[in-house]
Amino acid sequence: MSDSFEFDEPDVFTAGTEGPAGQRIFYLQVRNGPDVVSVKLEKQQVAALGEHLARLVSDLPTIAPEALPTDLDLLEPVIPQWVVGPIGVAYDDDLDRVVLIVEELVDEEAGEDSATLRIRVKREQVLAFVERAEELMSSGRPTCPLCGRPQDPDGHICPRSNGHLRGE
């Protein structure tokens, strides 16, 4: 089993990538002072988490844009502790914090126990994460207007164009 981590009041809660578009590796990173934890996850997980968090905080009191953290770059070198599986999200009304429980992806059939990353973040950090996730999603490869799949710089073989190479 991998190590578990808990951050009650992290300084930074962010997502980021390494590598060129089409080959990017996505990370979730939490920092508090000298303590840094990075976990690897899929692009779709970053997108879904950003969308879910946006819906969650949309019902809460608004926050001035100038209150949002701006230091959202990954701290290098990025050394992932483990790969992310399920992610749970809740809002703690008493503390005015969003609580995330990020679980390690494990083979349950093999009887493996999963590690967890428990994070309590401020709404300002959540909103900054949402903006960061949107930025990461829009900075990827362009999508094909016919099939919606990502295109490489040289185009791609589109199933909707009878296998012809499509470019932008």
C-alpha cells in the first residue's frame, strides 16, 4: 500500500501537466509549506473535477476575483506518489471548506488497499482550481469538428469522413 496524506489548510491546490499536447501527463498537486504531494490522474478526471467543483461552489456566496490564488504552477520536479482512482467531494458548511477525498487506483480483486489524499480547501482555492482546469482543457490539441476527437498537428483519420486524413 502507498502512503496516505492529509492537508487541512494547504497553501496550494492545483492541477498541471508535463509534456507536449497529445502526450501530456496530468497531475494534482497539494502543497503546504515544504510538504508537497503530487498524484497522477487522467485528463478526464481533471475536467470532471473542475466541472463538479464549479457546480458545487456556484450555490455558495461569491468571491471577489482578486481573492483567488495565482500561484498555480506545479512545483518541479513532479514526483507522483500514486495514480488516482475515485475522487469524492463534499462541502463542510461549518468550516466553509470543500473536502476532497482522492483515492489511489488499485486492483481491488487482488485485495489491495488504497491510499488516500484528503484535502480541505478554501472556496478561493476551489475557484482558482476550476479556472486552472478550464485552462488546461482548452490548451490541449484541437478537436475534429466532425467526430470531436483530438487531432494531431498533421490531422487524424476521422471515422466520420470515411477514413480520410483530416487537418485543420
